[in-house]
Amino acid sequence: MLKIYRVDAINPSIDIIRRAGEYIKGGNLVAFPTETVYGLGADTFNGDACLKIFKAKGRPPDNPLIVHIADFDELNKVATDVPEFVWSIIKKAWPGPLTLILPKAPDVPKEVTGGRNTVAVRSPAHPVALALIKSSEVPIAAPSANKSGRPSPTLAEHIVEDYKDDDIDMVVLDAGPTFFGVESTIIDVTKNPPVLLRPGPYTLEELKALFGMDIVVPEFARGLGEADTALAPGMKYRHYAPRTRLTIIECEKYEQLVKLLRDVAIDNMKKGIRVALLITRETSEMLLRDYPEIGNLPIIILGYRENPYTIAASLFDSLRNLDKINVDLGIAEGIEERGIGLAVMNRLRKASSFSRVKC
């Protein structure tokens, strides 16, 4: 049974947080907001409790969780042999949407790490998340709170959508919408140079400045295929996907992208395929002005092309909305892989199962 408690995002109720903390201590699950997406958390050091996360989500057991800590002192409880340069980085970047891959401490169970000798750790920049960790008196292991493979939840309503028909004992702390809308950046600092495993709100450009060195960006980090091994969430398996089929339109030149969006939509409509467009405000205005023949198509506005943070913030809600409008195919607009645009394209490509049309 879902127990939903509304809390203020800045000043959450002490009584509600204490109640949720007792839930964690009792080996149960709590869904909570972070600055990125909602997480589904359990006591990091309780392997049986962490297994409940995998069962609830339908998550593959080799797909590791992220450990969330509230204080820097907790890092030594979950990680070992932390390099000196890492301490200088987290003092600048935490709390914040940056997850680091580090050698795991002996007390971290295999259920958290997928059986590996490394652990993913971050400190979330959200008052509710930090209060919950402190009240629980343990680091909280948590992936995103969606059912496995589905778009991540940026609203508590998304969690209810995924679990309302399940017989599950879970507390949900509803603090309204999350800020960034895509999951944290994950970087492996056990490698030299560091390797970007999942792009997120902490952008590649910011990482290079923070680390003072180049960062390796594998193809899977761009959403072009899957990694062979899941060292961290989002590297392997289907992720972020709506139930409706999705394809991405990618072009370097904007005018060509707009025309190709129109052409792909028309070609599918001629085949009797019901189509919806997931596009930016600017592209919607241009399409409707220059190609009035597609004016009757359902359009989901992703945000503003000139402000990709608006696209990131609405992305998962847009993908969920695609499933609510009774179409066969969603055609999404690709954006430039710059700044948070890299994270957006990683999520879109994975959500589409790598289906894309390029100019």
C-alpha cells in the first residue's frame, strides 16, 4: 500500500520526515525527491531491504544502486581508498547532482553494488532528501523510483502511476516537481582519466573545469548503444522508455531538422500510423507556420530549444504524456549535445531504443 505524505520542499515537516526515517530503519522503502528525480530508497547496509527495491521496480540484480549520503563524514562508511583529489572535488560539487564511482567499503552489501567492488555515491541537493538521510541515520541506497525501464519520476504522481496496482508497502514523500528533471551525472574516478558513465545536470564542460583535465566520454554515455557491464545506473538495459514507440530526428542544421520532422510525420501518416510530435516551442511555431498540413497532429511541447534546461525538466513527463494520447508513434526533436543537451540526448536515444533518423 502506498502511503503518500505531502511535504514542503524547503521546510519539510519534522514529524513526517521522522516517520519516513523510521520506515527506512525498519527495512522498508521510501520514495523521496532529489534535485534530479524521485528516488526509491532503502537502508544501504540492509541487503534484504535493498532487494525490495529490485523486486518493486522489476530491476535486474546486476544493475547497481546509488548510495546517498548527507555528510562528507559518511563517505568513509561506504567507500574506501578515496583519492585525495576526490575530496577536493566533492567539497566543491556536493551536495549536488554528481555521482562518483569509488572502491566500496566492506560493509556495503553486494545487493547495492550488483556484486562489484565499486560503489556509486552522491550527496543530493534537496532539503527533503538530506533530512530523510539524517533522520534514517544511515546512507540511503536508491535508484530512480519508476518501474524499471519506464521514464523516471519527476512528480510523485508518476510514482503512483507506476505502482498503484501493486501490492507494495511504500512511503512516498511528495514535495512537488524536481528541479533538473534528469538523473545525476555519473563519473568513474577509479579510472585515470575519469570516465563519464552517465551525463546529467553536472555538464561535461563543468566536469572538465572541476577536474582540471579531459574526461573520457564513451559512446554509450551519448546514448549510442549500451555498455557491456553496468558499473552504474543507466548504462545497460532499456531505460526511460514510454510504452509508445519513439523515434528521434537528428540534424546539425535546424532548417533541415524541421523539414525532416515534417517529412517523417507525413510518411508515417500515409501508412495509417497515428503520430504525435515531441518538439520544442520554437519548432512547433515554425512547423505550424511553414507546414500547415500537419496542424492536426498532437504536439507535446518539450520546452525551449534556446534553453535546454527547460527540455530536461519536462522530458520524462513528456514521455509519460505520450502514452496518454493514443498514438502509435512519437517523433521527437533532437537537440545539440552541448551542456545539459548531452544528458537530454542520452535519455532520448535510450528511450527510443536507439531508433533515430539523421539528415
